[in-house]
Amino acid sequence: MGTVGNVGNVGNVGNVGNVGNVGNVGNVGNVGGFSSTLLNSALITTRDGIIGYWNPKSDFERLPDLLSIADICYLKPQQRAFIIDHELHRMVRVHIEDHAKGGAKVVFLGSASPPPNGIEIPRPPNEVFYAQLYHLHSYADLREDRLAEISMQLGDILSFFGGLSYLDDERHGQQVEILSATIRLATHVEMMVKHFCRSPRPIELAPEVFPMIQTPDHSTYPSGHACEAFAVASVMNRMLGGAAPKDVIGAANQNTHMLFRLAARIAENRIVAGVHYPIDSLAGAMLGIMLGEYVWGAFTGNEVNAPKKIAPFDDPDSSQSEANYGLDFTLPTLKDCLSATGSDTSLGTFASPLLQSYWADLLPEQAAKPKQPAE
């Protein structure tokens, strides 16, 4: 389930929330936050001491504009997150594709007319996973080198993206909120897809894999970490003015290409750890990019395109049905999967004045773009 469990805690990005008691600056205390019985009692006696006779009267000029429905900036981040989640989640549905064979279908409730039938995510045949096993023997050699990364990424991936673009909950709070909401959406969708594509983990096929971390109990396919990492990379890419993800992935000279290299490393680490196959990460990355583009579309009103089918093990241009069973996970391979002939379909646009107003407020606080790599 990827990084779920710490959802909402935004990892350690910029040591978020550790401002705490720095010098007890200004003795701010509990203003607007947690109260206590002692404080409540003190407020009662204070009112009794300073408020004299009071004759309530109507003074509508003092009232704020309570009918500005698109404004959600007045809320604290914790409450605002419920509204953002509702707006994002209400336009996505996950159904079972085939009760006999398994597989999922992700349906987006956008403006496309007629609406697309849904993005198909078929369950891979068992032969795919057996063909993938030989990769895990090689990946295991990287475990000692990746130990710290793998351990930290069990519950926090945003801090790693904070290494590429400045993220903190004060200066770039809206960006962090949107990226956190992206992870929550990805988890919401990926878990249902996993359930409908229920597939064996590597340890279930070969105990010799001997994972370096505990194996999760849910389906191996698709990878949740890959889904979440590529969803975050896709949204950050758009925040920083990047082009469509499949174009950025294949262009190392693009400003935001490094975001996808980082997402790929996070996904690869799960293979190194022994809890995923490369094909899981390919499918998870494709799903994550689709969800990231959807988040961008919901916040901006832009039209969103997505692959008609997420099935990296299925090569429509090959006469051999097993041609892609042994695919490894690399960015060039991911780009090929995203660029497969006839793979795109329009999901239309997504009307959410709440989200679009919030994104408009984000523009002045854009983070500095990553440096342009040398040609």
C-alpha cells in the first residue's frame, strides 16, 4: 500500500512541524489550537472580568463573505484536506474488470462525451511472474547499498522529492498539501486495483528471494510505491511548468526530468528489497502518471489524456504473446509502454471550482525550478 499509514504526516519534508517551541517565540501558546480545562476556566473568568453589560445588535458589515464557496484558504490544512480529498476522489471509480480472470477498470467522471469506458488494468497471467523472478536475483546485490533509502521510503517519499525542489509547510505549504493529497488519492485507487488484480508476491513463488523487509499482505501488482512516486513526480512536473510526463521521461535535458528519475529509483528500491517484480513497477508507474495527470487536470481544468490500457506485459505489436513477460523496469521501457500505438484516450476535463481556485493561489508561491541540465 506504499506509504499509507503516514498519510497526512507529509514525512519529514523540511522538518515540517518541528518549528515547535523554538525559543518559545512570542509565547504564542495554544492560540487557535489545542485547549485545556485550565485555559477554558481562565477564559471564563477573563470574560467575567472585562465584559460589561452587552446589548447584542446586528452588524452585518462586520461579517466576512461567507458565500465565497471557491475559497478554501481560510481553513486549516487538516480541514482543507477533507475538501480536497472529496473533490479528487468523487470523480474516480474502480471496478472489477472480469470476475473470472480478475483485473480492474478505472473510470474517470470527467466531461468527455461519450465518457470513456474506463482504463483497463488486466491481471497478468501467472507465467509473467515466473518469468520475472530471474530479475530479483540480480537486484538483490544492491540491498546493502540501498538499505537506508529502502528503510526511509517505507513511510516517507516526499522528503526525497524535497531534495529536488524546495518543500516545506510554510513557504510552500499549498504545494505540500496538493502532493500529500496526490499520495492519498493514489493509495485510494491503487488498493482497489491491487485487490482486483490479486497477484502473488515474489516470496510466494520463491522463498530464495528472502526479502530484506517484511512482505506486505496485499497484491504485488501493481506496485503502490511506484504509483505514488510517479503520481507525485507528475504533479510536481506540472507545478514547475513541465510538459506531458511521457515527453519529459524521454528527454534528459528537460528541467523536470530528474523528478521521474527519482520516482524510478523509489520504485526500483522495492524490487531490490525483494517485495516486487519489475513488471509491478511498470504498471504502478503507468497508473501513477495517469493519476498525477488527473490531479493536474482537476486542479487546473486542463484536458487529461490517459492510456486506454495498462498492461506492460502485453505487447500489441508482437506476434508472440509472451514477448514482454520478462521486461525489466527502466525509464526507456516505461516510455515505450506509455507511447504504445493507439494508447491514448481523452478523459475530458474535470470541473472543480474549489480545486481550481486553490491552484490559482498556488502560482505566486511556485518553487524555484530545478537547474537546466547541460546538453
